[in-house]
Amino acid sequence: MVAGDVTVDWFMYPVKARDEGENWRLHDASHADVLPGGAALLTSFIKQSIEEEEILATVTGSELPEKKLRNFSPEEIIHSNAMLDNFKTSGDKKTEILRIKEFSGYIGPSENKPPPWMLSLVSKKVNAEIIVLDDAGNGFRKMENLWPKDLESVEDSIVIYKMSLPLLDGSLWKKVNEMHPKKI
């Protein structure tokens, strides 16, 4: 089970002009791609790792449908923004790869309340053996209605708590530390 702060991550990158084609292709441009971020990205990474290692396990957690990511408004969910650029690789000076050139900040909801669709992700107990909390300090630690129901009784579960500043702070940390100090 993975739960935590979810973002929509935007990447803007340069596209060089072509030598031929329609007029718009003859000019340098910027394009944008969007990917799930935060706890949604972590859920995806864990699922991929488990599949790659052929481990028999089910991973539940925060997921964002990639085909609909462009439709999520910053008033619903936090958006992170980064500018990418072409960089030469260290070994082959002719090959260029995209890397982050600069982080361009966040934009998000004016009020710190979760969109209704996020509540359905944590509405039932799944008896998770491992609970991963991805607390980026963007509101999840204060929104008790988004915390996994499995935290209420963590008998044999392992709790992995990934936390951003301020560390060891917030109502989620207090609850987990009080209920399960040896499980973290």
C-alpha cells in the first residue's frame, strides 16, 4: 500500500527546427509532457520493480490515469514544473540527452483539500504487509481522510515513512509514531 502527496509533473523541453516541412516545423519550439508524480510515481515504481523481479504481490495506492493527466487542474492537484534541455553525454560528445535544466516551482490548489476521487483510494482496509507513506509536506500529513485505513491496526505490517521537511512533524507522524513506534 502506497499513500501520500500526489503531483502532476510537467516537463517543458526544446525542440529544434527542422530543415523542411510545414512552416511551424521550421522554427525552434518548446513542447510539454506530463507524468504522474509524488506518491503516484512511487506507486508506479514499486509496481514495476515487483513485476520485474517476478514477486507475487499486489500493490495498491495512489495512481493517476496517464491519459487524463493534462486534464487535472492545479486547483485539484499540485503541479510541479521543470525545464529540460539537451546535454551532451560525457563519453560521446555527439549524442544529446534531455536532463533537468531548472526546476520551475509548483502551482496548486488555493485551499488544502483533496479532490473527491482521491478519497476512494484509501476508503477501505486492504491488510497491507507493507505501508509506504510518501509525505512531501504538501498537505497529506494533515489530511486524515487520506490516510490508509490500514494504519488503524498495523499488527504485522512494516511502515516505511518517507518524509520531507519539516521532519518528525505533523499529525500523521504523531499518529504513526504513537501507534507503531517499532514498526517504522
